[in-house]
Amino acid sequence: MRVMSLGLSPRQQDMFQSTTGFCEPLVAPDSIYGLLHRECHQLFPDEMFADLFCDIGRRCVPPMIVAVVMVLQRLEGCSDREAMERFQFDLRWKYAAGGLEFDYHGFVHTVLVDMRARLAASEQPERIFEVTLDAARRAGGGPPASAGLDSVV
């Protein structure tokens, strides 16, 4: 694995350039996009992934954004390349990742591969699954065992 430092999630938004103002009236609050938009910073805080990165090296894509993409990827049954395409062109995905700006650049599909490898090598390889499942249960029951959320990581 390459040496990378932890990329921090963007939190300051320009209401005229972010997907929040556009998507909020259109996306159902109880949809996965609405839930992730409201909760992504609490579900996947930067500190949750600090053990996967070092203090030096180039900054990674913020792990919260990658985690949101991984959750949506699994729920929508996308390949890594399809997930990256949806993140770039489906505003709901950027909205779910904290209301990113319309022109927030995507990232290459290998970022997902790298994150899965980092998670697999860690002491908590299923952290994204555990947090997502807990949030789903709190929101209304959670997915059936066949939903496949256990392979988010």
C-alpha cells in the first residue's frame, strides 16, 4: 500500500454551488440519500479511519466520501467503475456524501480497491458495515440478511 495521509472531509459549503440546495427539496428525507446526507459526518468521521493512514504522504480522498460511495455502491449493485460514474454524474450521490459541490471531482475506481485493502488489513475491517447496519436499525429495522451489506468492506 502507498503511503498516504488522512484526507479530511469538506464541511464548509457554498449554498449556491453545493448539491444541498438543489437536492434537498427533491430527495425524500427518509431515503438512503437523505439519511446519508444528514448523518455521513457522524457515521463516518475522519477519525474513524485515522488508523488506516499515516501522518505523511499525499492526502487521500476523504474516507467519509469513500465510505458513502461504498455503501451506495453495495446497495445499488454497482461495480467500482459504475460507482465512480454515478458519483460523478448522479447528484444524489454527491448530496449523500455531505452535499458536495456540483463540480466536486470524482476519483478513480482504484481508490475503492485501496480502501477495501486498507480495511481488510486493519483491526476493524467491517467498520463501515457495522456503522451502516446500526444506522439502518435505528432508522427503522435494518436490512434482511440477504441484503448483502456484509460485503460493503
